[in-house]
Amino acid sequence: MNNAHLPTSRSLPIALLRARERVMGPIRTMLADVDVTEQQWRVLRVLHEGGAMEPTAISEMACLLLPSLTRILQKLEEKKLIVRNPHPSDKRRQVIVITQTGRDLIDSNQSAAQELAEDLRVRMGPDRYALLLDLLAELENIEETPREQVLAK
């Protein structure tokens, strides 16, 4: 079957978007209660788990583009959830550190986020949930094939 004729219900990009909305909807509601966006939450979680780091590392770990991260860091700094420090050996670079207020925000909401994930895991079934995570990790690790090679097949 030609991909151009697949119904949207069998389109991987659309299926991923729908699944993302199913997962993120309840999380967005939880985050709205504490006035944090999902992108800000990801940055705070990365810093909470990984400690102080440079913006490039944060952008990779939080799946954010650097220009977006710059705006997010500015908002988090205004909310006093992070601080930016000069890099110890290169003052042109900066290191981002989560503040105690940021840690407290993560700590006080982490259990609610885990409950949402656990609810989904139970509804899907633990084995299927684990399989989904494994398949998504496998998809993420597939090497990109240049378009010319794909078309030649």
C-alpha cells in the first residue's frame, strides 16, 4: 500500500501526535495549576536530575531547540526557579542551576506526575506499556537513511 493512500489513523506522525496529546493532556492540567509550561517542566526535571549544566546539554536532554530554550530559561529565571552562572573556565559560557524553589516545585509535583504515568501504565497493562517504551526507544535509535537511499529501494 502506498503511503500517500494510508488513512490518517494509520499515519505514524499523526498517531504519535495523538498519543502525545493523550499522555500530555493530564500533565498540562497538573502543570497549569503550578503555572509552569510542559517545556519549563522538562527543563526543571533535567536540571533536577542532572545537576548544573550548560544550555546545549539541557536542550538535548529536554528535546528543545536552543532558541526556544533561551526564552524558557528567561522565564524560569524570572520565576526564580533557575539561576545562570558564568562557566568557571570560560566566562562567555554559562551554567544553569536549578534553585531550591525550582527543586521544591519538582518535589511537590513529582508524585502527581508519577501517578498520571502509573494510571496510564495500569490502563495499558504493564507489559504493553513497557513494550511501547521499548519500541519508541528503538524508533529513536534508528539511523537516519539519506532520502536518496530510501527512494532507490
